[in-house]
Amino acid sequence: MLILGIETSCDETAVALYDSASHQVDQLVHTQVDIHAPYGGVVPELASRDHVTRLAPMIEHFLSERFIKPSELDGIAYTRGPGLIGALMVGACLGKSLAYGWGIPALGVHHIEAHLLAVMLEETQPDFPFVALIVSGGHSLLVHVKGVGEYHLLGETLDDAAGEAFDKTAKLLGLSYPGGPALAALAEQGDPKAYHFTRPMMHHPTCDMSFSGLKTQIAKTYAELPEDSCMADLAASFQAAVVDVLIAKSTRALKQVNSKRLVVAGGVSANQRLRRLSQTTFKKHGIDVVFPKLAYCTDNAAMVAYTGAVRMAAGEFDSDLSIQPKARWPLVDLRKPTS
Ligand SMILES: Nc1ncnc2c1ncn2[C@@H]1O[C@H](COP(=O)(O)OP(=O)(O)OP(=O)(O)O)[C@@H](O)[C@H]1O
Ligand SMILES: [Mg+2]
């Protein structure tokens, strides 16, 4: 199956091709960072408008550069939700219209399921079941994954998502948008033990997490710091606290379901400290931990094309031409692929 994937849930316009026969994927991502940077965050209306102007030419250019004719495609997978409603609407309208015009099926894909399955784009794929730690800009979830569409929630953040905590802390420290990756880069140069921040809910006997209090602690420490203080140390100490919580909660979740396999996904899975400490900590306990390639951690269309291909191969397609993007859509509402 050759599936065209479209991602427009937030501030990246992305298109991809996934070929299930060869397990090859190819993608093009355009980020809207320059548009939103002056505002210090994503402006939903500007995001939608940019998707509108970019998406159709991007698809045309992407397919023609690869000499792919629409008649060679077996389907179009677009992100149906969760995300910004206007941005989702753009991908859903164009994806379904093209599929209708080209006489091929379309399928609306769940953005977080796509993040979770991004790891399946690797050459060797983890076997089900496993525990997934999904840490992105809008979500922090621990899920027991028995198969595609078989998701049991083990824990989640009670307030900010881990990526959101990175972004908000970066803003607080005056780092330019997008803050999360900038904060992580700064943290790599600092001493993670310079300041001790509490590890919120780390010893709480559940797999739930909380990150908003941490942000307040940083704000207080930052306000009291002498001017010549090392910001990298502050960033590193913040990052260490978040990573410790993520590793402790993942360990608890693995124990709870007696699993020895962990998949980490979403934008925060690009974090180098999380990657390093996961490898050493989990290896010691005989746990296999898998991360997606860096290009598939943050928003991309490769994961959307892959997820669409898996569900379409099982006979799942949009049943009519209605456009129904979903701003909110819990992952656990998904079911096994059905025709
Ligand atoms: N190296 C990094 N370290 C920590 N956080 C990072 C890093 N790189 C990206 N992030 C964070 O990842 C988030 C972006 O990831 P992603 O694209 O998966 O989220 P989103 O699409 O905005 O949210 P969602 O997927 O929940 O809808 C941002 O919050 C960003 O700060
Ligand atoms: Mg995302």
C-alpha cells in the first residue's frame, strides 16, 4: 500500500509517503516557527491560514518531485485530531477532497496514536504488548499498549504536559520561541545538580504526573538569582527534575503491568537527557527501551501515513464525505482497526 500522509494539527505542515511493501517512508515538513515567534506561542488563526496557503502546493511539489502519480496512491491519511480545530480542518478538507477526486479512500488518523506508532517506522519494530510514555506539547500519558487500538491508560499529567512545562519554563527564562528545544539545548551545558527542585508526585503511588508546580519553583528561584548566575545550571536542574519524574513513573507503569518493554514518543522523546538516562536506567533492569528517530519525535506526517496504512490495511476508511475534525479526542476512545 502506498499512503499519502497529511499533518496539520498545530504549527507544522507536513506531507509524507509510506510504502507498506518496502516499509519505506519519505516526508517533507514545513514549520511555522517564524510566523508564531513574534507572539511567543502558536496563534491558531495564523496557523490555519498558513496551512491553507501551503498544503496544496506542498503536496503537488512533493509528489511530482518523486514522480508519483495520484493513480499510484492507495489512500490518504490525514490528522483528524486532537489539535487546533482550524488547522485540523485544513488537512481534513484537502485530504478528503483529494481522495474523493482521485477515487481513493481517506482516513482520519488520531495524532497521538500516530506519535505512539512513530517508533514502528524503525527497521526493527518493538513487539506488542509494551508500555508507552507519550510526552508531547499537549499530552503526558503512560499507556499499556496491547496492539494497535488497544490502549489502557495507566497514568497521565494532572496539569501541564511535560513539553508544555519545557515551553513555559523557557519563556519564563526569557528564551526565544520555540522554548522547549532551546531550554533542552541550554540544559546540556549546565550542572543538573546545581539547584534541587522537587520531583512532583514522584513517590505518589500512581502513574499520574504533575509539572505545573515545578514551573512555579523555577520562577521563584529565577527571581531571587543574582544577575551573573549561570542560566544553564537552572535549565539543567529543571530538566533533571522532569526527566527523573518521567523515568520513575515509567518504571512504576512497567512494574504495574509486568512489562519489560518501553516505547517513548512525542516531542519530549527528542530530549537527550531522557534518551541517555533511559538507556542506562532501564538496561540495568533488563528493560528494552525504544525511541523514534529524532525526525519522528515532533509533529510529522510520516507517523500519520504509517498509522493510516496500518488501519487502512485492516479495511478501515472514512465512510462518508463529511469533514469532522476533533479538537479533543482521548486516545483510549480508539478501538482495534475494523472495516
Ligand atoms: N529536546 C527537547 N527536550 C524537551 N522537550 C522538547 C524537545 N524537543 C521538543 N520538545 C517539546 O516537544 C513539544 C512538541 O512536541 P509535539 O510536536 O509532539 O507536541 P504537539 O504536537 O505540540 O502536542 P500534541 O502532540 O500533544 O498535540 C514541545 O512542547 C517542545 O517543547
Ligand atoms: Mg504532536
